[in-house]
Amino acid sequence: MIEIFKVIFSNFKFLALSVIIFSSMMVLLLLVSEFIFLEPYFVTHIPSGSELGFILIIILSALSALVIPMNLFRITNLKNSKQKMSGSIFGSIVGSAAGACSCGPIGFAVISTFGSVGATATAFLTNYEIPIRVVAIAILAITYFTTIKSLKTECKVHF
Amino acid sequence: MNKKGGILGILVISIIIVIVASMSSSNNETFDVDMTRTHGSISTALGSPILGDPLAPITIVEFGDYQCHQCYNWFHNTKPMIMRDYIETGKANLVFVDFAFLGKDSPKAAQATYCADDQNMYWEYHNSLYNSQESKIDSGWANSERLKAFAFNLNLDMELFNECLDSEKYSKRVQYNSQQARDNGVRGTPGFFIVGSDYDQQQIGGAQPFSVFQRILDSMI
């Protein structure tokens, strides 16, 4: 497994992509979930009772940062199928959407734009924020392990 | 002539009935509030009673929804320190203005607070809602039956409270408050305006920590 990491992340492009995905996704989700505020001052804040949500965001960002570059490596270097790539993108999007709709500006915009349909969607994504994030993490974890397994076989064949 | 007189009589009686009916319906919307009350750019006339010293130099206007979990976070994590350091010391006061947009139970919960206010129990009821909030929106924790149960637990006159809640007496008041939020550019809850004595105001979006409020409040004192 370490050999696979070395092969993929020794390439600067994949390493940079991983860092960009992790940092941008983490900052975006922390902003949306109100763990970071930019106005009127930059401030970070983890309210008591919100620790689990914070940890899930970090895990989600880290898994996305691992799985997406690994699958891109498979597609670009090994010319393999894009099936697992869609799994990783799907997991990342589902996990991100879970916390996005709440009582904050995104939830307000969705409800203002789509009326009762938006309110129902917002309520669902808010009510099941933690379970949805756990499912997204599970999707990414499964994608991660199947990707590692595939890469072990494919790398033996190609290199 | 008699026929004309009869028609005229019916007409007069009809007009009287319409006037009496309109007067009785408008009585439902009459509030015992100071309609001129404003804080900065916000009309807080139909918001909550003022919490703290009405003559305090700073007013914190909070826009909130009783089903919003971030409002719950602010209520439990930040508000106690603001109460201790600014409201109980007379440096600031607080007005809550409803921005009930999250679910179907949100406007009803906001209306219930004003029904409690009819019996001078606004803040007790407000606190009761935020202490009882459940994490799921429209899960039933703030439906009419539960709202009545909260009132019962506070020993309110249930006949008066039920009549007020069932008749939606304060429906337009809550709508007015939510419109105030939109008019003042609030795009989520909780949203705050810190209004100083010289009418300068600072907006804060979200359930921000005490340190942010402290910095702004101290700069205005």
C-alpha cells in the first residue's frame, strides 16, 4: 500500500491536487457549517455538541483528497475505467451537501428560490446531516479500498 | 315607497354588519406595542419585549428561528456570557425578532411566544423553546400540541393561550418581523445587529463566539 502511495504522490501534480482538494473542501465545509467565520473578524469556533460534525468534515475532506487523486491516477496513467472516480465524486458531493443546507445563507437561498420544495430538501439535509456524512464517508472508504486493491493488481501488470 | 324604505333599511343594516365585522376582525390584529420603536435601521416594534435595561446604550437585535440549530448553539454557548457581562450589568439590552423561515412549525412557534407575552411570560417561553429544541426540523417538537404543553408547564392561563394560538392572532406580527429581517439583508439565522447609542450599527451573521460580540460591544461602549 505504501508503495502505491509513493508511486502516486511522488508525482507533484497528484500531490498538489490532493492538498488543494483537502484544504479547499475542509475550509468550504467549515465555513458552511459555521466553524469558521470571516466577518466581521476571522474566527474559528467549535461549539460544544458540534465536535462530531467537525471530525466528520475532516475525515470527509481527507478521504476525498486521497481517493480522487488515486482514481485520476488510474484514469490518466493506467487508462482504466472511470467507475470508481464517479463513486469518489459522488461521496464527496453527498457529504458536502449534507451540512450546506441549514439555517445559514445557503439554506435561506434554497428556501427562497424553491419555496416549499426547497424547505423540504433543506429540512431533510439538516435533519440527517450526520447520517448522510457517515454514508458519504462509507462510500469514500469503500471506493478507497477497492481502488487500492485495483491499483495493486494493475500496477503489477503495468510496471 | 314602502318597498324603497325596506331596501334602504336592508342596505343600512348590511353596512352596519360589515363595519362591525371589520372592526371585530381588526381587533384581532391590535397589539399593545409601541409602533414607533426602532433600533438603527430595524423596526423592532413588533419584536420581543426588551430584555435588560431599556435605557442601555447598546441594543443587540437578534433575528432567529426557533427550529434553527445554530440559534440553539448561540443560545447555549454565547448568550449566557452576553447576559452576564453586558445585559445584567446594564451595558446592553437585547431584542429578539422572528425570522421564521425554516419549516412549517417555525411561524407557529414564534406566534406562541407572543401568546405567552400576553401573559407577560415572553422570555420564559422563549427560553423554554430553545431549551426544548430537538435537532430535527418539523419533527413535531414545536407543533401546536407541544407549544401548548410548554405553556402549561409555565403555568400560563391555558384558555387564553389556546385561544390566542388557535386563532393565529399573531400571524401577521411574525410575518412583519420576518419581512424586517429580509429588508435589513439578513440571510440566515441567527443574524445580529449591534446598535450603538449614536445609531451606528454592526451586523454579525451566524452563531459567532462570545469573543466577536465582546470585541464589537467593547468598541461601542
